[in-house]
Amino acid sequence: MALPPRETVVRFMRAFHQQERDVAQSLMADDFVFTSPQDDHIDKRAWLERCFPSADHFDGPARTLQIIDVDGIVLHRYEYDVAGRTYRNMEAIRVRDGMVCEVEVYFGGAV
């Protein structure tokens, strides 16, 4: 049985921050698409190669500020630290049948 969308996102984010590639990959749909100000609709393979290994540039794990499930999209607002500065981002994550199929990231500035 598929996990609820919010739980899928929590596990996916945890796998990213703990660099558990197998776990993250097991939660990604084959047709996964990722978009951010730096990446335009990249696929699963490109995200795993380009974005997944970048978790080590954070000073520590991200802190969830708000996470809600609205009409099949999980909105995740969080903050994180890089080089002693705090930043906030927002992600709109579409989950289908317990699998992350689309992530749209909106970068915020330093707090």
C-alpha cells in the first residue's frame, strides 16, 4: 500500500539530507521531473547525478517550517543554513501512488 503524500515527501527529504540514494530513488516515479531556478525540467537520472550529491553543502539538516497536502500536491516550506547564513525555500511536490513524480523548487533569500 502506498504511503500518504505527506509521509512520502518527509521520507524523500530525509533520504536526501542523509544521502540515502537507494531510499530516495525508491520513492521517485520513473517519470520524475525536477524544476528549480537552476534546473529546468530535469529527469530522474539528471537529478540523481546533479542535485542529489549536493546535500553536503548544507551546514546541517533542513528544518521544516510548514508542510501541507493540498489537492495531491505537498507544499513544503523549510529553512537551512549554508556557511552560517539561514535561507528559506518552498517546494511544490506532486505525489502519485506513493511516489514523488514532480518537484518545483522556489528559492528564497537569506533570512
